[in-house]
Amino acid sequence: MSTITVGGVDATWTWGDIARELVMGLQFHDRSLVACYGLSISQSHALLLLSRRGPRTMGRLAAELYLSASTMTRIVDQLRRKRLVRRQRAADDGRRMEIVLTPLGEALAEKLEACYREAEAFVLGHLPEPERPRLLAAFGATVRALRVWHTQCCRGGAPGTNGGRKAGSAETCCG
């Protein structure tokens, strides 16, 4: 447990408490941001991932966003109707289809990225400068650990699918 001063009040928080506070704060920002652009949070995450990492197959996109294939298909279909993404044959294997940003999708992803960078600068500006590298390294280590946990917990399946195992079985993540 760590003792943290919040609003002048000392509180004892666990790692989980801190993580939940971070998630809630980030989700609030996400909801506020994407509402301006008529997107769902999942749609905005898909656009940003495609912008940062390039074309992806539907399966790879779903895995990287921790979603089921059917959910990812629905999100991509919504983005296609908005003319933000399209499907194209992979350059290295014409049998495979990839999801790519359209010029409109690229422009919107750039706007989203700028908003996230602005929020990032604001938050980092409120952290003591000498501590920033250590905090960023700790966040990076946390993300890597969560990715390992996800592959072990769900055996690579999307959250909520238990990697194809029955809910309530001895092998599920939560018992």
C-alpha cells in the first residue's frame, strides 16, 4: 500500500485503487473527447491504433484492442459507414484483408492525437519533473505486465471470453 495525499488528505491506496482512479479519469477524458467527434470510445481507439501502427487485419486489430472478433467487426463496419476506414488486400499477401485509414480517418486521428497530447502535457505538467522518467517507466512496466496477464488469463482471447473456456470453470481468470 502507498500513502498518497489527495486534496490535502492522506489516503492509503493499493495499486488497484490507483489503477481504477486512472482508468476512470482517462475514461472521462475519452468520453468527453469522442463525443465532440461523434465516435464511440472503441471507434476512437481503433482509429488511433491504425494511425500509430498502420494497417491491421481484423483479428490483429481485435487482439490489440482486447476485443472479440465480432465486436471488432461491428466497430469497423461503423467506421466504414463514416468513411473513416476501408478494407484492402494486404501488400504482402493478396489473400489477406487489412483495415486501413481513409484520408478522412487520418485527419480525424490526427485531431484525436492532438487532443490526447494536450491532455498528456497537462497531466505531465502537474508531475514533478525529476520524477517523470521514473513514473513513465513504472507505467510502461505496468502495461507490459497487464499484457502478459491478459495472454495467460484469457489465453489470448478477448476479455470476457475466457479464451474459449466455460465461465465458472476452474480455469477462468476470476475463479
